[in-house]
Amino acid sequence: MNKTTRFSLTLLAALATAQASAASTVKIATLSPLSGSSSNMGVQVKNGAQLAVNEMKAEFAKAGLTLSLVAYDDQADPATGTAAARRMAADRSILGMVGTVNSGVVLPVSQALAPSHLAIVSPLNVNEQVTDRGLKNVSRICARNDDQGPAAGNFVAGTLKAKKVYVLNDKTAYGQALADEAAKTMQAAGVKIVQNEGVAESERDFSAIITKIQTLRPDAIYFGAMYGQAAAFAQQLRARGIKTPIVGGDGYDSEDLEKLAGKGADNLYFTTVAPPLNAVPGAKTVAASYKKAFGSDLQGFGIMSYDATKVLLRGILNAAKANGNKAPTRIQVEQAVRGGTYKGLITGDVKFNAKGDRTSARLYMIAVKGGKRSTALTMTISRK
């Protein structure tokens, strides 16, 4: 055997080893805002997913698969998120994604990923169109805007007994849809909407709106927005001596809401798809693991991401088993995730309907008074 032949055989062996290694490597991605005003939530999504990956690496190793996570920062921006989606699609070792925080980001991202059959398990996106478009690669484990909005509307009309309500939204797909659903339910209950308007999500000066509120004197305010903007609004409203209840959605569900609002963190209410830690039995153990791994406290969004990641990873393992214990294709994962039944998760068992919505999800109404939060109501939403 001459030197050229030996070299060729060595090269072929090296290539075969590299290909085998690549074939056994499985990645999942997270997409969430890791910078900017929503980064508190985005980091919870990334870390919750990483914790689930860490716990399931051994199980993947038994199946002959090396598991890892790649985290992408979407900056809560649709264009940035879509650019990241294209990078995911190009990396064939990525078999699924967990994310996002913002519905306005996941809508174009999921559309961009649909042709590549990259499975998305959404922990938090509540806009109806996330699943109503019928994309086979998108499933979610949370309730929807048309669950949250009516729940908040009924709370405002029934529990707060408001007769006049001022409605605001942040002009995003998330905030506007949420406010519209809440307003529709309140009007059906006989509540008068004295004003219904949008304000840019970057706006932090609410002096003109507060002047209108002083004139119209509503019994409650509904503001569909994220926590940074809601906190600024609450702070300025309370500084003007207005104690009117402010109600919103799960965009408020961050510990930074109270920090940013300061003394304004009073008489605030919000629906959330993410459970408070004391509302779910399994959260205590996971919270301890989260604290040890990341040096910070687990929040509701981290719980949802942890469960969404467990769903995705079990779907991948199910697909691998059906594929003869080999790394599955994206189409196989897409089908396995949608068709699976996932038991023993923190938020309960998960099964998806034909559109990708969870058949049984929970909503929580949280009250913030004197800077401290408590659970006011827990609701179960069933969907066929």
C-alpha cells in the first residue's frame, strides 16, 4: 500500500467519523429577547430551556444522541427574530425551537420556519393567529388572547364592578389583540368604553393620556402592554394622585414590574398564562435547581419555558425511537411533537389539538398591592 492510498483511506475514515458525529448531534434553539426592555422575560425563557436540556442530556446520551442548546436574541424585534430564524433553518442539526416572548415576533418567525419543518413549541405566545393559521410546525402550551382578554374583561366588570373603562394598547400584535378582546367582553357586560386608543410601545411619557383620564374619570383602565411600559404608566398615574385600577395581561408578569413602577406598583391586576411558583406543586424542586444553575430566581415564564422544552425534547426522543433509534428528521420531529401526549410536567399534562393549541390550559389573575403580588383567581381553559 503506497503513501497516497494510506492517506486516502485515513481521510475517508476521518470524514466518516465526522459525519457520524454530526449525525448524532441534536440541537434545539431558544429565541427570546436577551437584551432590551423585555430581557428579564427573555432570559427566563433561555434559562428555563437550558435547565430542561441539562436534565435530559443523559437520556439523549442513552439514545446515542448528543444534546445541546443554542440561544438566539430576538431583541423583541420581528426583523431580528426572522433573521435568527433563517440561521436556525440553515443549521440542520437544530431540530426544534422554544420561543418566543412576543407574539409579534413569533408570527413572522414561524412563517419563515414552516418550509423547513422546524418544530416550534411556544411557551408564552398568546395571539390567536399563532395557531389559527394552521401551521403544522407550531404548537403552544399556554392559553390564548381570546382566553386572557375575556377573563380580564369579566374581572373588570364583575369583580371590580367598573361601569366606565379607559382602554389602551401598545400597538403591537400582542397588546392590541389583548385589549380588543378585553374591551369586547366588557362591552357585552354593559361597561362603557370611554376611550380606546393605541400608543407606541416605545412611549414613556403619558402626561397627555393621564390628563384625558383625569377628565373622563374611568372606574378602571385596561392597558395591553409589556411590563416596562406598564410600569412607567403606573408610576406617572399614581404620581398624579390617580388610584384607578390598572388591568393588563401576561406582559406584566415580571418581577421588574414592581421594581420599575416603584410606589406606582399598587392596585394593578394582570392575567397571566404562567403560574406563580406557589400555584404548581412541582415548581419548588425546579426553582431550587434553577437557583443553583443560574444564581437567580425562577419566575413563571421560566416554568413555561421549562415545560415547553420538555415537550420538544420528548417529541424528539419519540421521533428518534420511531426512526430506529437514529437522529430523526425535522418532519418526523414536527409530527411527533404535535401528536404526543406529555405527562408529569410542572403545569400538568399536555396534549395538542389539531391546530396546535393545548387542550387544557390555566390562567391566573394576579393582584399587585403595595408592591406585593398575590393570586386573585385561577381559571382552567378547555379547548377541543
